[in-house]
Amino acid sequence: MNKIKQLIFILLLIFSLFFKGSALAVEDLGEFEATSQTEVDNEHSAVYIKEVEVLGNNLIETNFIIDQIYQKDGYIYDKKNVVNDLNRIYKTGFFTQKMRALPIRIDESNVKLRIIVEENPAIVGFTVDGNTVLSYAEIMSVLQKLEGKPQNIIAINDSIEQIQEMYAIRGYILARVTEVVDDPDGVVNFTIDEGTIGDVIVEGNHKTKDFIVKRNILLEPGAIYNENTTRADIMRLMGTQAYRDVKRDIEMDPETGHYTVKIELDESRTGRVSLGVGLDSASGFFGSVGFG
């Protein structure tokens, strides 16, 4: 499985959070219709919305739903606008597609617009697997605000970004949330890959023995990759004044999921400094850092 396929696979896992066996696609819901208990025909005369009523919500406040609705009290009833309102409610992420709008006639000129929604299953708790650098409490400081609310793919994706940013600012730039799965009891399970080093390879040292180079390198197989440690290692190597340039490259082994860190040395002497990084669609930051 190449890196692009891995990224697609992870996204499908996350998007399948709310609908067992199918991916959630947020799109315009053309099948939504504003239906009526009695005929409401506004083609020949204006019919106004006298009242908006929301039913079916338990955890999400009614005012939040009303805020998504364009067709407020006093507006002319328009079926197309009601369909758009249902789309806006759906795209908040808290509700299933099973929602409808019922315009109920009050008199010849007024209707009560009844919006019926169905909330996603509530989140009752979280489990986190794979974290060693960040504590459970630190990760829960991000996720705790989602407890007691309906599952929401938008909010969960935002939380994933926040967790990965918490890792990145500490130098753990390869850490990723790789899987999100919900249990029938409402517990949502997060799996984290923090970015384990599989091997450290030194190249370009034609004059210097490997063991001499590696004693200046704190990165080691089995450790979680940290960009700050790499920078310190490169500065130590440059401090020996034996190298014109020192670079690092990172590659993920698709079989193990671990990362190979390659240290490339140029033993010609000089005194310049260079830095370069890139972005991998599957693993995050990668590329080269050089001092020389």
C-alpha cells in the first residue's frame, strides 16, 4: 500500500465513524423535501411563517438549530429555502440524514414550520491507544468537550488536528491519529502512531568510522522521532568541524510503519548552514535538514 492509498484509507476510517458500513459524504441533500400535513401552495399567494418549531433534539440546544435556519418567523414560506435550511442543519455534523420539515397551515396566510431532526449517537467516553509522549489527560483535554454530545465528524477532525499540533510543537512531527472507531455503547476509540524510528543509517563518512559518527547522534531505533533531537545531533556533528554539510532524510517503511532516518555527511570542510523540509501526504513532515 503506497502512501497515498494509506492516506485515503485513514480518511475513510474517520468518515465511517457515524454510519456503520458506509462513508459519510457531506453534500447537498437533494432528497430532503419540505412536506406538508395540509396543502400549502405559495405559488398564487404569499404564505408567511408564523412560528418555527424544532423537535427531536435532546443534546443540542434548540437555539443552535434555529440559528442555522434562514426561514425565520415572519419570512415568506419557500420550499427551496427550507431544503437549504435542512442542509445547513445537517452540515453542522450533529444530525443524521433522517430529518424533515413540515409546514402546518394555521390560516390562509400563515404556517407553522416544524423541523424534525435526529441526533447522531451520543459520545459517552474515549479510549486512546499508542500514546507514550502525551499523557491520556493531555489528549483528553482536547477530547473532553465532545463527551455528552452527538458524534460529530467535523468536531472530531478538528480535535485530531489539535492533538497532532500538540505533538508537533514538542518536536514529534511524525505523530498522527491513524484510526477512529466508535463502539455501540458510545465509546470512541483513538489510535495514535507517534512515529517510531526503525533504523538510523549514516552515509557519506568515507574518512570517519560509523561508531564515531553515531556517538554524536542521540536518535536511536525504537525511539519516537523528534525533530528537536535531530537538530541537536546535526549541530553536534557540525561542531566537530569534520563536515561541510550534514543532512537528514526520513522515509517510512510501509511494511513496519516505522521510519528510517538517514544521516548524510559531506566530509569536505566549510562553514555554511542550510535547512530544507518537505511534506509527505501520508506521514507528515519529511525531507532534509542541513548545516554546513
